[in-house]
Amino acid sequence: MSYPENYPEDLLLSSYHYDLPPELIAQRPVDGVNRHQSRLMVYNQKTDTVTHDYFYNLPKYLPADSLIVFNQSKVFPSRLLGNKKSGGKAELFFLSHETNQNGSYPALIKTRSKKNIGDEYTFAAEMKVEVSEIFSDGTFGVKVSLPAGFKNLLDYLETHALIPIPPYIRKGESDEEDKKNYQTVYSKHTGSVAAPTAGLHFTNDLLEKLKESNVERAFVTLHVGLGTFKPVTVAHLKDHVMHSEEYFVDEENLSKIRNAKNVFAVGTTSLRVLESSYGKDISPNEHYKTQIFLHPGVDVKSVSGLITNFHLPESTLLMLVSALIGRTKTLELYELAVKEKYRFFSYGDAMLILR
């Protein structure tokens, strides 16, 4: 497909590049216990001003009648290291702890050889895994034979699997600290293979401080899949096919969201839920799928602001932030964040956008 020379810059993938020194990519949270001590860049769109502060001072920037919306999805350990029948190494990454319609678990498999239906792998405690389906998107369906003593796959994974952290954090090699750090303090419903990372800055102390400031909170659930971090591989955004994710909201929280005046989304996943359901008659606890792609040119109506991390160049997450305040301003703020040595990505610092 050909495009005119004057194709809008906002719709070109190359327009979302920025230079980031590797040393600014956070490898650990600023403090595993007091994560609210991360830095906070506050951008007020109405006054076009920037304030540099710390996350524990978040309440002073939010109107008293605000509603903060959190994604309460919980990350589950999903990465297993094992062996093929031949003895060669095998790595398995479960994309869900629930089976698909054919009774298989969706997964990624990494081995040196080609994968075929019927291939078998062995993991800790002699758990057996067999390839039962091969999909066109590079994923697999697998059947598992659980060792004695485990009631289900999640029970096994909680004991033997590793927390999945992104490759830019210690080359994806997680440890025991990540089991605590790569999880929000309010997580509830298990199902994500990546943390809704804007929520990692919140501590129980800060949540209490928000309550004292008359800031209400509501919760949605969207299980984060690998698609959230899948690179955009097309030159023009109009050609990008967004991944699908499932979400639901219970009756109490849905009522809070519908009646709120100033809604602030915690993270891009919460915003995807809010914008996907905005103005629609969705039912409490009903599961819905969204493929919404927020980028400049898409009018975001559901929120008064966003609490978010600093995202990867050319990512759909960076494009989502640009949908709120414009691409030029977003890249200007990122350039400032680099200059001020903010910490980037999942374990990094935060930004509050006031619209």
C-alpha cells in the first residue's frame, strides 16, 4: 500500500522514536517497600506547566472529588525452564493459567529445534507438557500432566515458575524479589503475564493518604497479555492491528465510574477499559474484549488525567499517552525526563497528566 508524501507525522511509527541512555532503564524499584518514593513528573495541560516531585505527594495534585481507577489484575508466575526428551533445553511461557476451548493452555515455547505437535517437555517435579496445537501467530496450545499433590496448573506455577519480567530488566531473568516487586499491593484477580506497572508506585500508606484526601478509588480488571508489549512492526499506524484483551467491572465499581466527575486512570490498561466502555451500556461482571488503539487523532473522552510510567520508544503505550496531550508535547516531556534523569519503564518513575 502506498501513502502520500504528506502522510500525517502523527501516524508514522518513526515519529515516536526518542533516544534513551541505557543507564536510565530501571532494573529494580526505587524501594521495594516504599515504592511511593519514586519520582513524579506532573504535567498540567491547561497551564502547560511541569512540576517535578515525588510520588508520595500525588494526593496534592488531584481534585478532592477525583476517582482513581486501578487495574486489579494479578501477575502469575508463568515462565518455566525445563528440557526436551532429547535432553536439550526448553523454555515455556504460559499465556494463561486457564484452558482454551479445546482444553489446551496457550503458551510460548522456546527451543533450538522446530516445534511439532506431540513434542514433549519435562519441568520441575516431573511435570510433563505436550504440544497439542500450533497457531499461526507463533503461539501453541499445550496439555499438561501435573505431578501428584498439585490441584491445578496455577498451584504448580506458584511453586515452580518464575515471574515474567520484560527483557530490558536484567535480560528477563527474575528472582525472588520480583515476586513481591512486580505486583501491585491491590492485585486481586490472577491472570496477567505482565504487571500494570503504573500501579507499582502505590503503597498501602499512600492509598490511605489518598482516602484521607477524599480521593475515591475504583477497580477494573484487565488481564495484561504479551500483546501490550508487542512491537509495532508497520511503518504507518493505520496498518497496525491492535491485540485483544479481556476486561470486566463489577457492579459497585461500575457505579462509581459512571457517577464520577473527575476520573484518573492508573496506567494504560485502566484507560483501555475506561475508554472501551465509555458511553456503552456494559453489564456488571460481564466479560468484554477490547482492541482499542489510542493514538493521536483518537479523541479520549473517559478521563480527566492519567497516572503512567515512561514507555518504550515506538510503543503503542507511548502512542496512547500522545493521544491525550499530543505527540510533540509527549516527546518534549520525555526529552525533559531524560535530561532530569528520570528512571524509565516498568520499575521506573511516574508521570501524572492533568488535562
